[in-house]
Amino acid sequence: MRKFVPALLLLMLASCKNTWNEDDKDAWRQACTENAMHWAGNEQQAKTYCDCVLEKIMQKYPNENDALEHVGDLATDSSVQSCRPKN
């Protein structure tokens, strides 16, 4: 999870909007999936993980700017960690 937090920060800094639009979600999914592929084993598992993480982040931070302000907390957030598949 920690590996993709910098990618998330850069992604969110690039678009300082107040809500999550489809372009922001798609960009998040792409960046997350690329990072998750390093440990997930396959693309489908990476996509499933990233969809879960995005859902948790949007639930916790409906305002994208709020998510940006708390991006450092995401790596240790238990709801986000719950998305990681059990081995």
C-alpha cells in the first residue's frame, strides 16, 4: 500500500477538485493498478484491490480535497487495509 501512496498524492495534486469525477476515478484506478501489479500476482486481483480502495477512500472522503489532506493516513487506514487480499 505504501508504494502507491506517492502516486495517489501526485494524482490528487494534479487535480484539485472538490468531488470525485469519472476522470479522477479512472486515473486513480490506473495508477493504483500499475502499482498493485507488483505484488498482486495478476491484473484482475490488482483491479479488484484498487476498486475496493477507491470505494473506501470515496466513502471516507467524499470531497477529493479532503482525501488529499489525509493522503498520508491512507497507508495505515484499517478500512483501506481490509481491501488487501489475504494470502
